[in-house]
Amino acid sequence: MDKNVLLVGRKAIVLDDVREGLGVPDVTLFSATTLNEVRKVFGEHPIDTVIMGAGIDLDTRLRIVRHVFEASDSTTVHMKDWQSGPEGFLPFVKGLLERPV
């Protein structure tokens, strides 16, 4: 069964890198860089997991999390640390999605 995953990041290029570097066959990736884009994706698709980078300012990140939890009672949210920087986004996503269930 496919899993719908929304990647939220400050830059679209980081999200594109994740798409290219991820080796998970049963995952459909969506991306967003703003709260409005998150709303649009949630309005069009059921989302199982949201994975968010740290580059988005804290107030916006919190608004996104609030929206996710108000829009769905089954979506999980994972937030990456700040210290690992943009280059840490792909390893973070891989660690969440490529591990055996």
C-alpha cells in the first residue's frame, strides 16, 4: 500500500534532492514550502506523514503543525533539528522512511 508523504522545507531544491535520493518504492512524495501549499496538498490528497525541515521560521512551522493536526487525526509529523543543516534533510527523511517497519 502506498504511503503519502508531504515534505515541507524552506527551499524547493532540498525537496528535489530528497526525491532523487530516496529509495522507497511505495511512497508518494508531495512537497510544500509554505502554509498555503500545505493546505493545498491536504485539500487534494490524504497525507500519512509530514516531514518538516528546520529552515522555516518557528511561527510558520507551528502554524503548519496546527493545520496538519486540525486537518487529520491520523497524520504523523516529524520535525528535523536545526543543527544538521539543509544537508541533513535527506538523511533525516531516509531514516524515517527507509527503516523496516
